[in-house]
Amino acid sequence: MNPTEQDLVEVYRRLAPAEQATLLAFARFLAQQAGAPSEPAAAQEPLVIARPPQETVVGALKRLTATYPMLDKAKLLNETSGLVAQHVMQGRNLVEVINELEAVFSKAYAHYRTTRESS
């Protein structure tokens, strides 16, 4: 590895899982813009990140974003922001909202897998 690659690996290792996923997504975006071969056609597997016992809604979003780095977060924004608003503005139960956020990401991942396997 050259010094630049080594530096990049060191930076990556110091980041939290959510930020690692963001860095990887950005690197793939840059590679695609530069005409480098895109990611493999096979579906990526979600990362295993346990749900902490005292999780907040924002913490759940960060965890789910890190768990499913292959999903386009912009496509999930409408549904996830609506759930966050229900919790914050309407006082909806924290656990219910987190459970629904997990269901949203899980459903999006199932769709992602289906589209990858059919192509």
C-alpha cells in the first residue's frame, strides 16, 4: 500500500460505523464518476449492528444507515422523516417508531435484493 492508501485506511478505521458507510458510499460515487468499474452486481449483505437497549430515534437511524450502507437513503427519506416527526411532534412511542424504522429499512433491503437478483 502506498502512503495515501495507508492514510485512507487509518482514517476509515477511526470513524464510527455510520461514517465508515458514508465514506465508502462517497468513494464508490467518486469511482463511478471517474469511470471506474462499479460495484459488483451481487447484492451486498447488511452489516450486523446490534440494537442498543437505550436507543434514541436518531441513534436508530444512524444504526440502520450503517447496517444498510447499500440503500439509497434519499429514497427512504420521506418515510423515515415522517416516523421521526411522529415521535418528536406527536409524542409517538419511541419503541414503536424504532420498530417501524427497522421495518422500513428491512423492506427497502428486500426490494434491493430482488432488483439485484433479477438483473
